[in-house]
Amino acid sequence: MDNYGFVITTDTCCDLPENYIKENGLGVVTLFYNMKGVSYGGEKEMEVKEFYDMMRGGEMPTTMAANPEDLRKMFTKYLNEGKDVLHLAFSSELSSSCSNAVVTAREVNEEYTDHKVIVIDTLSASLGQGLVVHKALELRKQGKSIEETAEWVEANRLHFCHQFTVDDLNHLYRGGRVSKLTAVAGTLIKIKPILHVSDEGKLIPIGKTRGRRKSLQTLVDNMERTIGSFKDKNDIVFISHGDSLEDAQYVAGLVKEKFGIEKFLINPVSPTIGAHSGPGTIALFYMGDRR
């Protein structure tokens, strides 16, 4: 990290593994969540399996946006070290974390005139946001400046594709994504929705299939449909899951078979996003012509 003129920061909705975060010197602000009246996040974290098992048992967590004071502490830490900061935020359409970061950055930029904080709305979520961070880190390693990296992210953020499915429609109903009738009827006949994150950064349904295996195959079919000119440019694909590692590995196998891609980063969906998508979520992230 000390070899670069700027630091890349993000939030816990990026779903990147802890070892990846440490290896790349990422600054990460915590989005806390509440389960059974207890606040979790940061140093007090719940095991992924425990979190999803509690959801399977009927517990409904609540989530919080990034706290402005936590953002301020993170930004000023790096500014005081003489570093500029590029903050890549969770989609503004899914959380107020991004707007909190924008306001906080404006305030600290007024106080620190020798260095600056740039905030970009990634319009992405989970490891889609993580993939944006990954690409920004690659640009920094290539010697790009903070301005050049920020410009590239702004110009390319709509090429970060999110395809995902959920195993239980009731969590989407609770989050206002589908109607109660759809959730009840779909559950009875094993309907699995296919969703993506739109150009506006919103989570929207784009299709449905019957049966789990078919839904996983559809994610890869949709990748083939949208990847376009990026077909030979994806050197790595990211996959996140709601405590459903075998299904994530199955999707990775389909991607490898269809596109010849060998490198994958697979990691659980964090509780802040998992609280709304639920156990069994599978999400596929790559770069394509369109979302």
C-alpha cells in the first residue's frame, strides 16, 4: 500500500474475503446489522453459516447503512498519512451508504487541502462491487493515478454484470421486490426468480425458471447473452453465495465449460445483503457489453 499515492476504500457490501482485503491494503467501512436485538459487524461478527441458519429458522435481521462518523475516521486516517482516497461505494439505489460517503468526503475535503477523497457510486452490489474494486486495484498496480482510475471506473461501471437467483422468494417479498402472491405461489411450484442489478443500480427481476438447477444454468445462459465483446477479456469471474458453496462451484464449472475461464473468486454474501436475499442466493459477476 505504501508504494502507491492513493488508497482504495470500500464497504463490507463488496463481499471480498478478509485475506484479499489485507493483501491489497483495502480500507473497508463496516455496515452493521442486527439479529435478535444484537448488533453485529466489525470486531463482533457472526459466522456465515450461523447467520443463514438463523434466517432459515425464521429470524429476520435488520441492516444499517455506513455510519458517517466511521467513514470520517477511515478517510481522515489515510489523509493524515498523506494519501489520497478513492472510495468505491455500494449502489446508491440499495443503500444510503453512498450518499453518506459523498457528504462525508465533501466535509473532509474542505478540511484537508493537500489531499482528497473521491467517491464513486459503483452502481453495484456484493462481489459485483468487489469486482469493481478488483479492477481498480489492478489499475493502481499498473501505475495509474487516482484520477485515471476514477475515470476508468466511471466510464466502465455499467459493464459490471450481476446475474443472480434466490432460493426463497419470501425474503424478496419482505424486501418489497416481489408481491406476497408471487412469493406464495412461486414457492408452491418451485419458481426461482432470476434478477440482476440494472444500469441505475437497482435490483430487479428479469425472469424466472422452475427448479433450482435450471435457475443456476440460466445465470450462465444470461452471461453468454450479455458478455459480448468482453468474452475474451474476463480473466476472472466472481461468484457469491448465501451459504450454498456447492451450487456456487457448480456455476463456476458451467462458466469454465462454456467460456474456458479458469480463475474464480468465490465467497459468501455478507449479512447486510444476505438479510434481503436470504439463504441459497447465488450471484454471478463478470464484465460484459451490457448488464
